[in-house]
Amino acid sequence: MRVYELAKELGVTTESLQERLRALGGAVGTRFSEVAPEIVAQLRSPTAAAIPPAPKPAAVAVTPVPKAAAARRPAVHKAAPAPAAKPHAAPTTPPAPVASVPEAAAVQKKEADTVPAAAEEGAPTSAGKVITLKGPVVVRELAVLLGVRPNQIIAELMRLNVLASINECIEIKDAARVAEKHGFAVEKEKKREHKPLAPKPEKAAAKPHADAEEFKPRPPIATILGHVDHGKTSLLDYIRKTAVTKGESGGITQHIGAYTAYINGKMITFLDTPGHEAFTAMRSRGAQLTDIPIIVVAADDGLMPQTREAIKHAEAAKAPIMVAINKIDLPGANVEKVKQQLAGIGLSPEDWGGTTIVCPVSAVTGEGVDHLLEMILLQAEVLELKAKPGARAQGYVVEAQLEPGMGPTATMLVKNGTLHIGETILVGACCGRVRALIDDHGKRVKSAGPSMPVKVLGLDGVPEAGAEFSVCKNDREARERAAERAQTDKQAQFRAPPQRASLETLFQKIKDSEQVELNIVLKTDVHGSAEAIEHALKEIKSQKVKLNILFSGVGAITSNDVLLCSASDGIVLGFHVGVDETAARLAKKEGVQIRLHRIIYELLDQVREVMAGMLPPILKEKLLGQAIVKQVFEITKSGVVAGCAVTSGLVTPRLNVRVKREDAVLYEGTINSLRHFQNEVSEVREGQECGIRLDNFADFKPGDKFEFYEVEKIAQTL
């Protein structure tokens, strides 16, 4: 037992207990020192002498000390212990002068109150070696703080009934129990971490700039939403006079694109979102960033699943929905049918007495496109969209990626204020100074005002798509807040408590290991694609195969990705990315599969095929014939032959055979020889007789039944 623990139990101060231990001849170090069990028992004994609460001077009445002298010496002085060579020698000099009795009593009371409180926390904090933790700590980091090997920490945690690997987090209370064994006390940092993350500081930072001018009208942000292949990007191409779809794999958009267009001198910002079912998250994000969602519906196809889903996202964003009925130039176009479908889901067109603006258009001929643009500007006037160009910039990340030669880049949409080159921005747990701004036409600009999308260079990492960004006062503020957010995100990953070691958990692990697992490392060109594909992979439901996404990131496939798959028997999936030469050689050496894709639904189909291929086939027995033994023959060179009559079906040498006698199975195996009279035959049908010799079985008797069957292997499905 330690000194401070025993002092708490006996209700005395640690100083008093240390004096008593010295009198008993015990070795006394600090309040963290261990007390011998025999001395602990002696102090606990009822016959033990009472321990004085604290050493006091003999005289109670103390001669007043001049103020000048009192200022030159400490408030409390303790008598020095006797030399070790003469433990029982009487002091030859009087004890050092002490302060007045009220002062000594106040100090004694403060110490008595401090020690139990510190002990209640797990270790005192007023002395000794103390480490401060913000929250759950990784085992590796705890080992560094304590100066021991990580495997020693893991072993001690196992003795405390806590299972945790070197990269897993443990709770503070478990870390304190381990640290105590190494002479450390653990304190939890009392710093309030949530305040810097609140939106108030950002607003406060922007306020001095925002008050410099009044709100001014800003351009509208329109998002193109709808089903795949309904002509969303083609419509945008006609507006921008570009050919974006020619560069898209499979002719479909697989990223969120942000573009600007000028109509009659007024700017409109367009966001183009994918229509494939896997890009649900991206469509949702596009609807949340927009002012006016435009639902594109093919006139010859009508409302489709992704169209209805896009409408749900737009309704959730509480934005005024507009509908563009595309492909009216096709022979099978039926605009009235589409309007009827829209009215059926609550989007009644204006010409039907409703409130939804519906514009028939053709992305090929351009018919109706001018009317659509006029309606967008009219809707923007009704919404009275405004912003303060002079304020510090605030907005959202549309897309983020890691580009060769540029590093981390992010397409950002400014919602308020103006973003300038050289400003320091904070995006989630990433920060950096803006080195360059590139508009949607690839030109470098010096600033980006409200509703303008720009590609930003200079971040220290790839932020999450949809994250909010803001401009900070300086680099120091941005780094501090980014570090705090990174720490918060790190702790959020380990909110689940570690597993406890018990027979129940071990049996559960054994049971879970029977399930087939497919481990995947996913690398994509942009963060939005990684998010969408990861979401789509999680939607593949199977009770037989468990899908684990070990890692998901942006950039080319590297050796680290291959090594991760090699250690976990997984595969690497690449989407619009390449493979490093070193990684390719390592994958060949380790036998790791790397599968590259450019179209998302092909990637998902192949993952389903791989998952299904991992399942063992279902073995199904198919009965093809039966026979009965009529007589048994012993042939000198051939051995024992069963003379049989085929009662049903047919018999061929390739079939498996089962020998039964009175419903008891005697043998299961294969046919060695099949003869009809003296000739080897390949088939004997019902009603015919034959001679059968089996492999490794000759104990035939008349009346035995033969069953001939084959085993079919049926591939399992998810």
C-alpha cells in the first residue's frame, strides 16, 4: 500500500504518517512510496499509538514576530528529521520557530482536504510524476508517455480484464490503473475543447468585416438533379457550350461539378450531380448547398427511382423545386404524362394551377432552355438572395481530391464574403493558406465572391466533401482549431468501449470467424466518389459474406495499400486512379488482387461476384438409378462381382454408388467396372442386367440395393 493511501485510511496527513514511519524505522520516500505489509498491520492495530495529526511546536503561545522578519521566512517550518545513525538521539537544539497556531492549522486543513481528493481521482496531483490526458488514449501513445514497451502495456491491460491492441484506445480510468503501477498519476485535462469548435467564434471573427457594408444581392446557386441518363449534364453543356459528357466514363457524371454561366449579364452557378443510385450522398449534399434545385426528367422515360430520391433531398433542403422536362425532341416524348406524374407526388405544374415551375426543354436543339434560365433568375429575385461581399469568406466544400503536382485541392463554393489569395482558411480538421484560386474555366483568379465556385490550393490535407470552411485571423488560430478538431474526430472513432475478456466474447469471436469475410481497400480520385462507393458497398446486404472496408482514401494505389491487403487477405479497388510501379510489383509478389474501374456500377457488380465466389458451392445429390443384387460371383482375376438388375433409371461408370442393406448404408464410393455379359459398357438402363465391381468393397449379398447418384455443385448467391 502506498503512503498516501494509508494516510487516507487512517485519517491523517501524509506528513504525519511519514514522521510515524520514520519513528518505526521504515524506509520513507515520497507519498507514492510503498509501505511494508508488516508496518501497515502494525499501524492498523488497535494497540498502536495514535498518530499525531501534524508535528506542532511545544509552546502554544508564540512570541509575535515582526512583519519584516515574517516576510523573510516561510509561513510554516517543520523540524528536520534526526540523522539516520542516531535515530533515538534527543535533539540538542530547540525546534525551528513556527508560524502562529491559526496559520499552521489552516495549512494542515488544506493538506488534509487535498490528499483524499487526489486519491479519489486515482492518483494525487500535487507531487510525483503526473501525465495529463484529454480523453481516451491510444495504447501506443500511453506506452510512450510511461516510457515502457507497448506489449508490456497490453499484457497489463489483459490482467485488468481489458482487451486492446496497440492502435486501440482505452478509457482514462484503465490508463490510470496501468500508469499507477509505473509510478505515474493520471489527470484529465480540464480544458473545454468544445468552445473553439462552436460556430460563434467564426461568426465573431467575420463580424468586423461583415459590418463594413450592407447585404447585397448574390447570384443564385442551382443544382441539377435527376435520374441517370436523363440529360442533366447535356443540358448544362448546352448552357455552358461545353461537352462535359464526352469526358465522362460510361457517359455518366461521377463527380459533383460546379460551373458558372452568364445570362443577360447575370451570373448563375450550376452544380451538376450524378444520377446513379450509388451517389445518394452526393445528391443529398448537392441539394443542401443549393438555392434552387432543378429536377431533370426525361420526357420519354418519366419519373424514375433516382428522380424521386432527388425530389426527397430537395424537399428536405426546403428549397423551391423547379422541373425541367428534357428530351422533348424525341419521338416518344410525352410531356403531359410527366406532368401528371409530378402532380401525383405533390409537384403540380403552374399551368395546372399548382406552384411548381415546369419547363419543357431539349438539351440537343436548345428549345426551351432560354425560358428555363429566365425562370431561374425570376425565382432568385423572389427568394431575395443576399450576401456581404466584404465579410470574411464562408462556404462549403463541393469536392476534394489529391492531385499530382498540386497536392490537396478542394472545389469550394463561397456562400458569404469574399475569399482572397493569402488568407488562412479552416476546413474541418484541415487548414492552410490559400496559394491559388482557379475558377471553373481553369483560369487563376485573385478572389472569389459570393456564389462563386473555385478550386483552392494550399491546404495541408484533403477535407471531407460537404464540410464548411471559414477564414481565420491568422495561421496560429487556424492550426490550433484544426488540431482540436482532429483530436475530437480521433476520440469520436473510439467511443465504443474496448471488449472485455470473457468466455462469452471468445465464443462469440469463434462463431463470427465462421462467417466469410471480404476485406477491401478503396482508393478513388476524389473524396466524393469514395464516400458514394463506400455507401453503395455497405448497401450490399448478405448474411453469408461480411464486407469490411479496411481503408478508404483518395490518390493513387500505393505499397501501403497492398501491404494492408496482404496482412488481411483483402483486395484493392481503384476508381479513376492508377497504381504505383512499386505497388504493382509488391502486389504481384504478395499475391494481392488490384482491380481498377472507371464506371461505378461495374465496380459494384464485380464486388458482388467476388463475394458470391467466396462462398462454397451448395452440394446437391441427384438420384439417377437403382439396382438390386441378384447373385454374387467370384472371378479368379477380377475379384467379387455383383450380378444386378437395374430397377429404375440408368447406371454409368461415372456415377457415385451407395450400397444399402435393410436401410443401413454399407458403402459409398465409385464404380470400378460395369459389364453387360462379358463386355464393358458405358450405360445400363432400367430392366437390364449387369455385373458391377466396386472400389474397395466386395461384401455383397443377394438383396442388397444399389443407389446411383451424382453430386451437383450449385453456386451460392448473396
